[in-house]
Amino acid sequence: MVTKQTQGGNGGTQVAESRMTLAGITKGRKVRPLRLVLDGVEGVGKSTFGSRAPRPIFLGPEEGTDHLDVERFPAPRTWPEVFDAIRTLGTQEHPYQTLVVDTLDWFEPILWDFLCDRDGKANIEDYGYGKGYVAAVDEWRRFLAALDRLREVKGMHIILLAHAWIRPFKNPEGDDFDRYEMKLHQKAAGLIKEWADCVLFANYETLATKDAKTKRVRGVSTGARLIYTTRTAAYDAKNRHDLPESLPLDWDDFFAAVQAHRPADPKALAAEITRKAKELGGEVEAKALAHVAVHADDAAFLAKVNDRLNALLAEKVQAEEGAAE
């Protein structure tokens, strides 16, 4: 047994057992309810995605779920009411399995109003340069901690929805460019993305085509609604489940991919990569086959190589179609 000394209330020394013992070591993956952030363009279907999660209950101040047959809390008017709803779920018996927060960017003004009323400020900028947003991050931490307690006590999935907007990005490695970002203050968005197990970006699938005569490039939507799981220059995303780079914007497809964890058998992936690499040829083929040789048993790594080849093949098809026109 490992012990540690603590100072007792009467000034004496007490001996307490430490939790950090060799007997306390565990191994293996832990299956836990999901902590998911989904942001995307307006009207793409974020709320519908949340509505198809297991037995959802919605919490949010906007009217984005009015068209859906879902159960929801009354729209919170104050920041303490947000915590009241979470506390209710954590302390009372209920059938709900998923809490859907819809949307984070509509909660942010409520949080700012709470801080200004509490601290006697006219607005969030009245705190002084950046200080109001730092105070808001402390409250966001309290909010996320409450969600974690709910997740542990009730085993509920947590889905946080948010809108996305296009913002200029200061690129430290080259020219600046525009990209999609969560429609929250950057400090709050950074904290929430760090907290989540998955950050997904939702958008309509758009293909770029070039006019053979004018050489102008235009975007053509296929109508498909997708979620993207890996960060690119255009948007933020991440996942801890070895997901493919894109999936249909549908809970069942997403959750099936999460449960699979390893997307396919390594031998099957290696065969797919070899076939696609041969079609692309050249340096791409050589690199892909080298990856197969080195990572023959790593399905997660091979899945990423396969996704990259899919993207290159799509670009090749677009280029051939553009040349044909």
C-alpha cells in the first residue's frame, strides 16, 4: 500500500491511502458516451443529426428544432437556467440518453449578459482589453464540467451544435486565407474543441469544375450533406475513433463508424490501396505501396492512406471531365 501524509485539522499528521498504486493500473480501451461538437453552415441539418441520436433531449434558446418532433426544455433565458436544466438531468430519473445543445453561439450572448449583470459592466468589452472573454472562458469551463458530470452519472452522450462562419485566418507559414470557424469567440471555441472527443464540420458536398473555354472555376453542389472528421485548411475537425475523412450527415452512419473504430480489415485495405495506387501511378503509387509495406497491420493508418487516394482519384476524375468539356 502506498501512503501519503496530510495535515490534520488539529495540527497532527494523518496517513491516507493513495489511489496511485500498481494495483490501480488498468489497461485497454474504455467505452464512454460521446462528447461531440458539430458545427456547420446554416440549414445543413445539424439539428436533424442530433434528433436521430439515442433518445435525445434538446436544450437551446433558438427555434431551430421547431420543425422536428423532438423533446426539449423551455428555452433558457439566463445562464443559471442552463445549469438548472443540466442539474435536472443529472439528479432526476428520466429516459433520455443524449443531451443536444442547440446551439452554442446562441448561448454565448446569454453568458455575456450574465457576466455583465454579475460584475456591473455595460457590455463584455467594458471589462478592458480581452478580460471579458477570459471571464467567459471560466464560465464555459464550468459548463463543460457540468456536462462531464452528467455524462459520468447518467451515461448520456453530449452533442454540442454550433453555426460556422467564414473568417480570415492569419497563416504563420504563408499567405493568409479565409476558412470556416465555429461562430464563437476564439477563446471559447478553442476550449470547447479541446474538450470534445470529436469535432465535426457539416457542409454540402461541392465539386469544383473548370469551364474549358473561360477557364473559370465554379462550385457545383451534389446535394449530399456530409460531415468531415479531419482538419483541413478550410475548417477545423478532429476525431479519436479513426473515422474516414467524410461521412453522410446521419447519426446512424456516424455511430456505426465510431463503433467499428478500425474501419476495415488491414488486408482488405491494403488491396484497395494497391488497386487505387496503380490507377494513379507515378510517385503516388510508389509512396502508397511503401506505406502498405511498412504499415501492413495498422488498419487505422491504412484507412487514412485509402481516404487520401480517394481524394486524389476524385481530383483526377474532375480534371478529366474538365478536359473533356
